[in-house]
Amino acid sequence: MARIDAFLKLGSAQGCSDIHLAVGVPPMLRMHGDLVPIRFRDLSDTELEGYMHEIMSPSQRTEFSDGHDLDFAYVGEEGNRYRVNLFRKETGIGAVFRTIPTKTPVLSALGLPPVINKLLDYHQGMILVTGATGTGKSTTLAAMVDELNRTRRLNIISLEDPIEFVHPSQQSQVIQRELGTHVPSFAEGVRAAMREDPDVILVGEMRDADTIRMAMTAAETGHLVFGTLHTTSAVKTIDRIIDALPVEEREQTKSFLSQSLIAVVTQILCKRAEGRGRKAILEIMLMNRAIGKLIQTDQTHQVPAQLQTGRDVGMQTLDQTLLAAVQAREIDPDEAYAYALDKKQFERFISDPTRATPSNSAGG
């Protein structure tokens, strides 16, 4: 047994989302959004390097020695899967292990709005799930893939860095490819996927112009594309895509977004009112003629007004969702206040505005 498995086993038993290991401090667990130290000594550089070397392949050791951060999946002694990020910092190395549930999440069990299920009825176009690191994007996408896998006869190709949830083929065929192991980049993975008769392509992260361009091409040529970006609203997502591509492609990109972008779903995680666990809070933008025109005329700042008036078709702003969850006593009002854009309507619910700070700072 690798020595690091003892910490991972403890974290799993506590139900934590992440295990943090870093030189100079004891191991820490992220519990319901907060970091809690384990009763253990401060880790030394040699000690932590020894732990990590036990679970790394020779090629991973070489890559890390060359100065690169590493992202990889690890299966512990008890069969639990973790997404690992290994990095260097001023005082030595550090690692974050994100716990991946052993069972693929079922869409109906996540408590998401019904419109998320309706998005799966599309056969081509692009659906983006966005949010900061650690806000549950991978969980939502895994549940969407699982729903298609169980109910439709499709060829689903996912490109991930690393592979997290494992999807055994059911009604659909699910082909999971890992960055660095099976494909050199997301852009190359999408290019290859389009030659493999796909119905659905999942792009784990649209992090550069080449990947965005290839994902757009796939969506325009008859495929359903799921993608993620580290953006915190529909407006920022649209602007990020437009700004990522060269100026000479700007008009073409705006045309694509207005015609082939199906939806942008932006997530945060808020502490539940009782203090145990977190609830996904979503902003949802569904493309329509009015929003498409705003994109074409460089008026994306007016998109939130369209979300406010589009509730009858499933659209919602972050503030609307936060307020509804606070009124239903589902989430911590102080945390809702911290995330809200228009804080005034939340003031009557909070205990102390000066102490309200978001907890979405998890890695992974």
C-alpha cells in the first residue's frame, strides 16, 4: 500500500471533497467548503516527495523533474479514484487530491433545474458548463453523459485531463481519452474525434484558441459538443470565446455563437443552511434571437436582462437562483450575500455582512 493512501482513506471516511498536502503544514481536508487540518505533523519536502514518487509513473517523475505541474488520476488501495494536481511552490512541493465519487452521478439526483434535461434533446450545437475551479462542472457534465449513455444509442467521445468519472458503455458507446496519455492536446483530440463518427464530443477544457476553434467546427458540422470554461457568468463566457480568437475571426465567432451555441450553464457551490454539504446554484442562459442579436451587435452587457425575463423558458440569473434558495432556507444566507451581484436584496437575510465570504476556493 502506498503511504499516501492512509491520508486518502481518512479523507474518504470523513466525506471530504479534497485532500491537500503541502510542505510545511499538516495534511488538510476540505469539508463542506472549509479547509480543516488533520492532526499530524508538518510535512517535510523529502517526506512528501517520497509519498508522491510511490504513486507516479517513471514518465510522470521525469515530467515533474523537468519543472512541469502534473495532472493525473490515481486509484487508491480501496478502489477510490482521485484527480491529482502536483505542483511546486516557494517552500517545496504540494498536491491536491480531488475525490471522485465511485458512482457516476445521476442527473435526476443532483437537484438541477428541469431545463438541464431538455438540453440533452439537442443533436447538434454547443452546450457550455462554466464556473470557477471546484464548482462541480465535472459532476454536472458526467451526469449529462450518463443520462445519454443510459437512454440513447450514441457514440460519445470524451476528452479529459485527466479522466475522472468512468462511464462503462450502456445504450451508448462511450470512448474516454485522456490528455497526454491518448491525445497530445484537446485541439488534436477534437480533430481526431471528428473522424471517429461521433454523435457527442465532450471537451474537458476549452483553454486555448485552437481548442475553441475545433470545438466550434465540430458543433457546426452536426455534432453535439459539451465544453467547459473557467468563466463565472454567461456574459464572461461569450466575451472569453470572442476574445480568445484573432480579430479577423471576430465576426465569424459572433455568428457561430448566435447560431450554434445552445446554452451556457454557470455554477457555484454554496453551503447548505444546516452547514453540511453544498448546493449547486446555477445561472442559465439559453440562446434565442434576442440574445443572438446582442452578441452580433457587441451588446453582451445586456444579456443579464434577457435572463431575468426568460424564466418561463428556463433561464435564470445567479441572483434569482440565490434568492430563491435563501428564501427556501436551502443555503447559508451569508454566503449567498457574498456571491450576489445586487447585494441589497440579500441584506435582510444575513447575520453579518462583513463576515460573508465565498467558500469556492477549492482546487480541482
